[in-house]
Amino acid sequence: MTLNKKLFLLVGNSGSGKDSLINEVVKTWPSNLPQIRIPHRYITRPPHETEPFHSVTKETFDQLQRDNKFCLSWHIYGLDYGVSCEILDWLNRDHIVVINVSRSIIDHARKRFPYLKVIFVKVPFAITLERIKNRGRESENDPVFRDRVERARKNQDFPTADFIVKNDGPLEIGVQKLRNYLINQFS
């Protein structure tokens, strides 16, 4: 594996704005740099307008896993998540790959992709709580909602991150910090 491959994994609590940051960086990415690719994740939950992903059944997910279609996968909040191995082709074609993942897979991912960089999206707990409520994926009585909130309360830092983006103000500020970090990887 070459060290010039650009793979970035974004981690952060539910509601920290990972997808929003990624999407806005792509919109404003300099055309003279390699293209950013963002794989859709496969998730075993119904579709939701707040997040682009491939909604699959547990059976379909398990079959994709058996067929080695995922380069990264994890289980959290009672759901299975997978990232297609299409990222390998993108990396080999010198694209930048940015993926929203769970912090639980970072150690495994670092072994498989030793050149990757981890970016932690940091948001104070009170803001995170409001964002989780406002996006409306689960009701406040849902055990998954409570799990997301408790995990956010316990995980306000990620000491092994290569970079931290504070995303507690206007989105444009977090986007600028993330974009600048990614651009600096080319200098």
C-alpha cells in the first residue's frame, strides 16, 4: 500500500454534524485537487431523509458480508453498518475518500489501512442533545435515542484522533476547518 492514499474517517457523536460537514466540503472542494468520494453506507434500518444510505434487510446485509462486499462494517444501536469495497478502487485512482464511521472500528481500520487519518467532530453535549432531538430519527422514549444520548455524554473526546473539528457554531466554520485540514494533506 502506498502512503499517498487519502482515506479519512470521521467520528463523532450522533448529531455532531458529520454528514453535513462532509457534504458541504464536497460542494466547495477545489477543482485542482483530487476528487472527494463519499461512499454510501449500507444500514439495516428504514430510509430516513436526514441521512443518505442504502437501506437493507438484516438478511441482505449478512449476505453482503459473507460475499466480502464490505471493507468496513460495524454493529451499533442494534443496527448493522457496512462500507462497500468500492473505496479500494477510489483510493487506487487517487481519489480522496471520506467516510462517516463509528469510533468502535478505528483500531481495526488502522490495521487494514495504516495510512488513514481519523477526524473527530467535537460538539458540546448540550448541543448534541438538541441536535439528536431535532433530527427526529427516534422518539425520546426509544431505547436507541437514550443509547445515543448516553454514548454522547460519555464520549466527549477522542484522544487518538489525528485532527479535531469543533462543530458547535455555524456550519460554515466547521466546514472551513475540515476543508483546510484536508487541503493541507496535499502540501
